[in-house]
Amino acid sequence: MQAYQIRNEVYWVGAIDWSLRTFHGYATERGSTYNAYLIIDEKITLIDNVKEHLGDEMMARIASIIDPSKIEVIISNHGEPDHSGSLLALLKKAPHAKVYASTPNGIRILNAIYGEFPIVPVKNGDELNIGKRTLKFIHAPMVHWPDSMVTYDALDRILFSNDAFGQHFATSKRWDSEVDLATALFEAKKYYANIVIPYSAQANRLLTGVKTLGAEIIAPSHGIIWKDHLTEIVGLYDYLTTSQKQEKAVVVYDTMWESTFKMAVALTEAFKDAGIPVTLYDVKTTEISDIMTDLADAKYLAVGSSTISNGMLSPIAGFLNYLREMAPTQLRYIAFGSYGWGGQSIQMIDEQLESMGYERLVPKIRINFVPRPNDLLQIRESVLEALKK
């Protein structure tokens, strides 16, 4: 377990979680990394740490450079256990180290998780001299926890960006230039769509501040480190944090006897005939996090479910709950579905989407039992007509 040099006297000493397949409810098919960074200066400094079960991996990487007992400064940009899980073990190895965290939330969260211990409070804009380097702390509340902050090393022009610009992406490579760029950007978008998107306004404020720093390297807490493709990742965040929308549609459904499926196909064909790119998702066979990645910059959403026991099918209920949590904005929606006798699911979907602040594209579409060819034609025509307005 060797440290990886990213600048003179600055090293990646994190851990790779190859087997991670779910995180905060979204699918992480490529695993993840937990990035920690070691700075060799007059005061040996560690920025963040790793999940508890990977603490030995981080310690081995640190030990390949220096004795961990020499660490004097531990910066906690974020108290969530994937960033701080090895903190207590680290303090046993480096008992004289001081922990720095945002005030009041960073201190409160670390003490709540790990018990009471001394923490140096860090205010927004505070600076810490560690020798040749002065580190600047910038609070980034709700990107994506109340305690979140980023740390800027002006000498090396490195922004240790915490969860911003991150990706759940396990790889033996460390740099953006060493991996497929499209894959890295997709994972960055997926991370944003399933972690950061509820806090887009806060993320945009952080991005505005980051642009003034002149960073040459962005070193996030997950995934690869950005250096050669800063334009692309900052451009992606410019796009995502301002909630820009593409002229595209997402159709999500669950079905019992294929009637709702036939309606979903008719809706998909209507968008296609209107020249609007569209993707059809069976919620039972698709990870919701992948749907959300597509939906993050979509303009249209159609959600359908059969009615069962006076309600919607549970996978659609789960999708709507996740949608409410992530809260993408500026959607125009369609609620649809088939039913045998009650038909309550369609009304429930419609009410939930409306309550999220979305705009109804067409009145809810309800079909009793099996849709006939004329029903499907009518669905197509109503959607095409609405899209012309």
C-alpha cells in the first residue's frame, strides 16, 4: 500500500472500495474511493480520512511516507463516516494531532458520532499556516451536509473539494487523464444527481467562489483527481448547479398485466414523434439512481402505475419518494396508468408530482383494464398537441 504523489510533498493516501455497490440508496456499479491527502510540511497534515474498515489501508499508505505518529494536523472537511470513519484509530496513532472542523456543525457532528474530544473550530475564511503552506477553509454548508467545507492549498494550487466534483468510481488510476473521460464525467453527473442535486443553489455558490481561487488541481473525496480536464468538470458543474434542462423526456412505469406498459410505450412514441429524445424505464428492472441521472437535466417526466389495493405499485411509490428527496426542478409531467375498478394510483401520482411543484403537461391518463388501439392513438395525439403549446 503505497502513497501516490500528486504534488511535491503532497500525497494521496486514501483507500479503494472495489466492492461497494450501493451508497445512500443509489447503485455504485463501479465502486468508490475514499480520498485522504497527506501534506509534508513543518506540520504534517492529513486532510480527511476513510471508512473505518479501510483504515489499515490508509495507515499503510501514510506509513510509506512518514511515521503516522508525526501527524500534527487532521482536517475534517466533512464528518460523515466515509470521510471520518478512521478518525479515532488515527488519533491513537497520532495522539498529539489536533483535529480541525467547521464550527459549529463540524464539531457537533464529530462529537455526536465519535464522542466528546477536543476539536479546533474553523470559521468560514479562516486560514492555517503549516509551514511553507497556508491552508484556507471555505464553508460549503449543505454540499451536502451542514458541516461541509473545502480546503484550499494556495502554494500547490490544490482545492481539496470534499464531496463537490466527486464520483463513486473505484480505479487504480488517480488522474482524470488516466481514465476514460466520458466515464468520469458520467460518474460525476450521477454523483451530483443522487447526492448534491437537492442543494444546487448552495453548490452554485461554492462553484462561484471556487472559480476565483485559481486552482490547478481539484482533489475530491471520492473518485479521480481533476487536473487536465478542469474545464470539463467545472463546465459540468456550471450546467448542473444552474438546473439547465435538455429537451428530453423520461418515462417511468410499473405494470401488472402489461396495460400500463402499453400506455408507457404510447407515451414514449409520442415524445419520439415530436422529435424529443426519450428513455423508457421499467422501475422494477432499473436502478432508481440511473433514472435520476437521466432525469437531472430532463424537461419532461411521465410516471405510470397500475392500481393495486386502492394504491400504486410499491416500486413506483419508492421512485416518487426518491424523486421528492432529490427534488430536480422545472419538470413538466404526465401521470398515467390502468386500473380494474378503483384507479386511485393515477390520482395519487398526479397529486404527488403536483405537490413537488411540477407542471402538468396533459391531464392524468386513466384507462380501465386494457387499452385499445384508439386509446393509445388518443394518448399520442394529446401529448403531441400539448407539446405544440
